[in-house]
Amino acid sequence: MLRFTFLSLLLLLALPVGVSVAQSPKAPAKKPATSAPKREPLRSTPPDTIQAELDITYGKTPEQELKLDIYRPKVGGDKMPACVLVHGGGWMKGDKEKFRPLAISLAEKGYVVANIEYRLGDVAKYPAAVQDCNLAVRFVRANASRFGIDPNRIGAWGGSAGGHLVGLMAAAPAHEKYLTGTGDLRDVSAAVQASCIMAGPTDLTMETFVEALRRAKEKSNSFQWLGRLYDDAPDLYREASPITHFSKSTGPVLFLTGDLDNPERDAPGMAKLKELGVPTNQVIVKDAKHGCWMQKPWHEQCVDAVDAWFKEHLK
């Protein structure tokens, strides 16, 4: 018996490297548990309680006609609060269809939602997108009676690059560079009474942001949108930063982001607003990455946070 065992051991040690001895098949390893829920499609069709009016022209530019969609509760009166919704996409891509589920969900909370498109960076560079967003606010305010809106209760909500644009809308509605329009709209205010910046930068000169720009160089969306590298035009990046324009007249600003995104991004803007005495707060969504607002269950959490902010500040 000992002789057999010893010989078997010698044969095993003599096997060439890479040759294995046949073994009984192992049961497949169990996948680690995860807290992330399965992705479920969000609603893209309004329920019977919401009236939708699509592709309304709110402005004309040399490059394109600008369209927005209106979603409003069928029952709600003629003086409802409104929200201008601004999609993301790095200033270079995206469209209003991307934010349709958010528009529907917010309309169900009792708001008239204007889900807008704007000129992207491959069509017209900065400040075209900001001009378009401000024009959309003026159009909505000028047509308040048509859409059943209280013109003194208009908010704005944007995600990612759309959040950055909302920051500029909130901070600089009367900045001459950001004004455009024809006829009577030029005399209509573009001010919003409250806003939500969702995962968007307020300081394009922030060290971590600039470091990323230097690595990407001409490939960065910021370069493609602004048309200049940071080191060649730091004043341009400063001008395009909402933090540069925040003032005591800026309406209350909510910052909304996922804890797996970059919550520190909000720090400069919040600090400046607090210094100015402007109401501000940050809501951090748990276990959520960038773009969480387009996935369940974070979609509902984001809508609820914005609804609570607007209910407090769009009085």
C-alpha cells in the first residue's frame, strides 16, 4: 500500500507544467449579491391625467427652429407652477426625448413642464445653448395664460451638462451675452424662481475639472463646446461658470447627485450661495451613479427631491 502511494506521488510530481489531473467538476460559483436593482423601462407615454403638447416652436435661429414639449395636469387650474427641463449630453449630444420620463413624472406632481431642446455644440458653440434656455423661460412666461402657468412661479431643472446650463439660467438671466430673442420676448424676464442642478458643474475652473480637461485636450466636450482649451482661455471658462454669476438675487438652488458620482463637484457652488445668503441644499442619492435619474428606483427619488424643493420655494 505504501509502495503504491509513493509511486503515485512520484508520477504526479513528474507531470509536465500545465498538465492537470482530472478532477470532479465543481459547482459554478455563486455570483456576489448586489444592491443594484434590475433596470426597468421608464414611462415614455403620458397617463390619461396628463395632457401633452409636443414640438412647439419657441424660437428660430439661423441654425434651427427650437422646439419644446409641454406636459400639464388636465386638472390643476390656470395658475400652476412650471418647470423648464434641460437635458444633458455633454453639451454635444442628446435631445428632449431623453428627459421625457422626468417630464411626465414631474407633471404628475402638479407642474406644467416645458421639456426643451437647445442648440448643441456641433451646431453652435457657447453661448448659444444658454441663450436658448433663457429664451425658453421667456417663451413659457410670455405664454403663461395659454399653458395655465403662474408666471411668478417658474423653476428650472437640468441634469449633467443640462444642470450646468440651469446653473447659468439661475445665475445670469439678464446677462447681455445670454440674451437673445425677437419681438416682445426681449422684454420678458428669463429669471427662474428656484432651480435644481443635477450632477452638473458650477465651476469650470475647479482644479479637478481642469486636470481632466488637460488630459483630454481637444477631445474634451468642454473644448468642443467652448472652442478653446482652458490654458489658452481661462477667462472664458470662468465666464461660463455659474459660480461667477451667482448673486444675492439668484433664486434658491438645489444640488442633486448620486453618492457614486461626484458629490464634491457641488461644493464650490454651494459655498458661494451660502456666502451670498441664497437658500441651497444638497441631496445625495444612495448607491447611485451619474445618470441615475433615468433608472429605477433613483428616478422616483430624484423627482421627489425636486418636487419637495419646488413646493418649498415656488410658493
